[in-house]
Amino acid sequence: MVTGVNVTDAAIDLLVQGSCPGCARPGRGVCSTCAGSIMAGQIGPRTREGITVPLWSAGEYTRPLPRVISQAKDHHRWDGLDLLGVRLAFAVAALADDLRLAGPGVLVPFPSQPKTVRDRGLDVTRVLAIRAARHLRLVGLDVSVRPILAHIRAVQDQGNLTTADRATNLAESLRVTRLIADCWLVVVDDVVTTGASLREAQRALNTAGCPPTGLATVAATVLKNSHTR
């Protein structure tokens, strides 16, 4: 007879494919080596052209983060999301400390398109925001998550677009679904590359009259030169 523990083990192995989403080594969840690399990321401010509020990231978008994030988004490897949520919480906490933010705050996840959410089975950025908020509340930050940004038109996948094309692709693509007052707002996302997504989020919030206090991401791509912004 197969015991309940063995059935559970088999179910978990099937769900997470019995390997680390960062390096594919056998095991469950993010392995200690990959977790150590992710947790060692340098938390600090980043700059992107056109972004006029503080932007903080919890590390550079280097191995194993690209694979962990890709596996979560496109291969249902959600076992890495809590670790990514911790890193996002670190970025928000550092931003809040630097700006001496007080009182209630709101994390605004950058919106995924409805079709993307349906295809993936969940909204990854929203889940990261929820998990980050949970960790932030444990250390005394009064934060909640409100997905008040929404797409008003379809946009292309940004992966293979040039910097200029990214800006054009996202221009005027977001709207604010409801206003928030009397609290600070931080837009959160998984990765900042050129900054086009966060610029559009900032524009939409500014236009609606509830400008963001700052922006925070799990990771930031390494800019080789000014032409890659």
C-alpha cells in the first residue's frame, strides 16, 4: 500500500517536476545554491530614461533569476514565487526607508493582459505583490495590494522589441480603474529592462491624479550603455 506521505511526495514531484526552477538540479523548489544567489542580489536605486520617481530593484537580472522568473511565468513553476516575493518586499522596504514613507501604502502591480493571465493560469506580478505585501506587514509596513491599472488595448510581447519599439508599443496603453487617495503608491513589477512599462504606469497614474511615490522590481537588467535604456 502507498502511504499518504508517498502520495503527497509524488504529487509534489509531479507539480514541480522534481527539479530546481533555477538550475534544473534534482530536488524540490529553488535549491539552496540558487536561493543564495538570488538573496545576495544588491538592493538599490536604478535609473531609466524618462522615469522621474525613485526606482529600486532587489538585484540584477542575472542567473538564476531569468530562468526562475521564466519558469514561473511560462511553465507553471510557481514554487519560486515566494522567494521572488521576498526580494520584491526588500526592494519596497528599502525604497520606503530611503523616502521615509509613513502611513498606509499601496502596491500597484503592473497589469498583465487578460489573455496572458488565462494562458498562464495566474497573474504572476499580482501574486508577487501580494506575497511582498505579506512580508512587509510582518515588519510593520502598513501596505495593501490594489490592481488599479488595466490595459485599454492589446500590446505586443516586449521580448524581441527594440528600445524605441517598446516605448511605442506601450504608449497610452494603460488606464487607472479607480482612484486612491491618502496613501503612498508604489508600482511593482518583476523586472525592469528599458523602463518602458514602468514609464507607462507612471504616466497613467499621473494622468489620473494619483501619482506614484516610487517604483520597485525584483530585478533590473544590466545596462551596457545608454543606448540600451
